[in-house]
Amino acid sequence: MSKQLVFGHKNPDTDTICSALVYADLKKQLGANAEPARLGEVNKETQFALDYFKVDAPQLIEKVGEDVDSVILVDHNEFQQSVDNIKDVRVAEVVDHHRVSNFETKEPLYFRAEPVGCTATILNKMYKENGVELSKENAGLLLSAIISDSLLLKSPTCTQEDVDAAHELAEIAGVDLEKYGLDMLQAGADLSDKSARELITMDAKEFSMGDAKVEIAQVNTVDASKVYELQADIEAEIDKNISDKGLDLFLFVVTDILNNDSEVLARGEGKAKVEEAFSATLDANNRALLKGVVSRKKQIVTALTDAYTK
Amino acid sequence: MSKQLVFGHKNPDTDTICSALVYADLKKQLGANAEPARLGEVNKETQFALDYFKVDAPQLIEKVGEDVDSVILVDHNEFQQSVDNIKDVRVAEVVDHHRVSNFETKEPLYFRAEPVGCTATILNKMYKENGVELSKENAGLLLSAIISDSLLLKSPTCTQEDVDAAHELAEIAGVDLEKYGLDMLQAGADLSDKSARELITMDAKEFSMGDAKVEIAQVNTVDASKVYELQADIEAEIDKNISDKGLDLFLFVVTDILNNDSEVLARGEGKAKVEEAFSATLDANNRALLKGVVSRKKQIVTALTDAYTK
């Protein structure tokens, strides 16, 4: 039977890894020869969830092999965030919760995007729609994805659907939502062993905004000042990245998961766009504290795209 | 309450008009301030359906007004097929059954595309999912859309879901599927009063294929030779269109709804791509008979895109 690969975006986060695992399972239960995959290293937060629910990480792939008939994208649709040879493969399905951009197919497909906080919330519905029961492990993985994307239901991207799904899934998974959630987020916020290069790549995404190429990296922490002890090295890595990729702007976002705000560092010719987008002033260190800003998707990409396209 | 417009593509066909009418009704029943609209003249086939079920055509718009908060696209997603100021408005939803291309948003949205033969088939499901009952009139409109897009369930784009929906809807609408379907298709196939210009514009769509701009117009008939009595005038109109829009190729597709094949006429620099795509030879009149080809979407756009991008 023709093989189908299910994967999320590069620099995988918890939603991307867990949604690939769980949707591949649903497809298998519905009769498809589906396998989950990932496009990069598993981060500490995700590893905490996988360990807790005793699930193996999906296979790491660099490109889609010739034995694969079609792919299913979860948690992303923009080609620059996907596998390198995405343009050479048939995309059969997309299940996502992001804006739609830089995506196209030759043929009709099943494309399902909903403006909720997490892909896992949509997958929880799809199990019900198909009358398939979620195992304890799969419920735990979907719950972990929601906690991650919503910063424990506190992000402005979090909808009532996400909240309801999280409570439902915590019950099936048999965990205390608050306690499990904080433990998982803190496991991810441990940046003590990260190099400057790792900090700016571990959760980085590239975006097209107007004619500009913008990369935005985000890390979660409980102490932003610790992260910025490496500022000189971080800036050197960012500048190298800007010249390698021809970026107009690189924005490094350090999000405090206890205070729910972000201290950002901007480099590149587009620095002024950051000030414009957030009505903020970058200090002498190229940094600004953005109060209440925690969501790359809903608060940062939208504001910057506005600044670049108006 | 903020106003939402629901509309399909330019050069509206029966699926586009009926899906806009019926989805606006569903949104209203669910509490939205939604209004259906259309981007062009109602064709004879669609008018037959509207008259039969005693429903008024939606309002004609040239652009989205400033009083509109967001729009819902049905039966299309490619911006070049949409309203002229589509890039200035917020797209809140898409319900479609075509490939995804030249579409992007700044924010997450509800995007639902499924690889079925007709938007109306998806809307029929959405009524059920939302527990809303279809009126006799709305069932008749959805049925008309399926008959139109599937050439009475004979097109290769027609799936089992479309067939099942058509039978279900015919029952609610209280019509005989075969008889009503043939009457409606024949009303649309009456081209006797059409000028050459009308023939090439009444159901024309523009596509990006690789770097090429391609326009494909399709008419249904019961006698292709009648249409080609106007060939000299048709070619003159096509050539004008090619130079006005800077097209690489214009393909005029005359589909015989009784024999289920198409006689095509190709003009423009990309003529050879047509021969390549269909392994056919254009005769001295730039025409070729494509046996069994009736679907622009599934048989023509895909084959031509392959020829342009390989």
C-alpha cells in the first residue's frame, strides 16, 4: 500500500511532534499506511512529554524519499517551514491552525485550517468525527501540545475550544492539568546548556512579509536576563545568519512564561519595522520589553506583516 | 453587527452562485450577519435553477465595500479569480474543492477544502455537522450545483460523496435527478444567442502555471460544430484578450455534454504545451478533439501545469 508521511514544521515544537504522532495513528486506524516523521531535533519540553507518556519520537527525515506516495502536513503550511523537497512531493492533506501563505498544490486536496490555538485541538475533534477512541498516551500527547502552544492556556491565541479540549484530554490522560503543564513548560524553559547558536535556531521560523525575508526565533524562560548574558555571542550568530540567508530582519524573542511578556532583540536592516510594529523603542542593546506579548503567531507576525505591507 | 459577504469566483457558475446563497443562509442561521454576493452575470444554467426553485440571484458587487468586516470565499481560493480588492479585505473563511494556489492571509482563518466534485457537497455536510435543516429551496440549489460541476454525475471529478449527496438532495428538493439535471444542463448549453466575445468570457478562469499566465474558457454544448461556426470571430477575440492580459496561452474548451468529450482551440505562444500535455496534435484550425476530457480542473489544469512546470 502506498506510503504516506505525516510531519510538522522544521525546528519542531511540541505541537508539531505530537500532532504528527497522533494524526499518523488516526490515519492508520482508518486504514492508511501512514508514518509519523520529524524534520529536526526534539526539544526538552517535547522530550518531557514523550518520556512521561512513554512514546518514542518519530523518525528524523531530511527529505521525503522516493518510496513515499504523498505527505500530510500538520501544524504548518508555508513551504519554507517544511521539508526541503516539499515542491516535488504530493501534499494530500494539511491540518493546521496558522495563516495560509506560500502554499500551493497542483491538485485538490484535503486542507483543514481552523483559527484555534493548537493543531492538537483540531485532531481531538477529528477523532470524534471519525468515531475513533483516543488512547491515554495519545490524549497525553495532544494535551501536551495544547499546553505548549497556549503557555498553559494563557496565550491570546488560546480559544475556548482549546480550553475545553485541554480539560477533556487531561481527564483521559489521567494527569493534573496545572501540575503537569508547569512541569512540562519548566522542562522546556531550561536553557542552561544552550549555546548562542542553539538559542537562535531551536525554535526559529522564516516568514515572507511583503518583499522582506524575516526570521523570528523564540525561546521560553523563567529568567530573560540569564539568556541575555550571552548577548554578544547571540548577536554574532544572528548577524551570520542574516548574511547567510539574506534576511531583512531577525527577531529573537525571549518569552517569560511566568510574567507572560517578551524581551526581544532585533538585528538587520528591518530593525525600524520592529519599533513601528510595536510602538516601542529599541534600547542601546537593540532590545525592547514587549509587555503582554507571548504569541509569535498572533502578536508578532501579524504586527510585523502590517508594518511591512502597509 | 459586523457584515460578512459570501461569494464565489468571477464568471460565476452554478456552484459558485448556489454555494454563496446557501452558505450565507447557514451562517445567518448560526447568528452571523452574512449576505451572499456575486462577481458577474448569472448564466442561463444557473438562472434555470434559480427560477425553478424561486430564489433571487445574490447582489452583484464590483468590489468589497468599506462597511464589510470580512469575507467568505466559496468555490475558489486563487486571488486572481476573486474580487478585485481581495488583498485589502480580511478573508475569514474559505470553503472550496479546488487546488490551493495564489492565496494568503495575514491571520489564521477557517479554511476547508476537500477533494470532492463540488463545493455544495461540503456545504451539505456542514448543515448536518451544525444540526441545521436544509430547506427544499436550498437543497435544490445545492443539487443544481452538483449536477453542474459533475455534468450529471459523469465527470471524473465526481466522487461517491457527490453522488450520495445528489440523491439525498434530490429527495429533499422533490425533483427527479435525471430529468431535472438534463433540463438544467440543456438550458445552460443553449449558446445560440452568444457572441464570440461572450463565448470566451462566460466561464473563463486564469491560472499561474510555472511562470506562465494561462486562461482557460469552457462552454457546454450539445453540438460543438455549431460553436465553431464562429471560429474566425472567436480567434480574433482570443488574440485581443491575449495581448490585453499578456497571456502565454488561451485555451477554449467546447465540451459536449452528451458525448462527454471536448473540442479545444488553442492560441498563444504556449500552443505547443497543449499538444505536449494531451499527446494530441492541433489541426490546421488550431483545434483538437480530446476524447473523454470534460473537467477543466482535474483533466486540463493538471495536465497543462505538468507541461509548464516539469
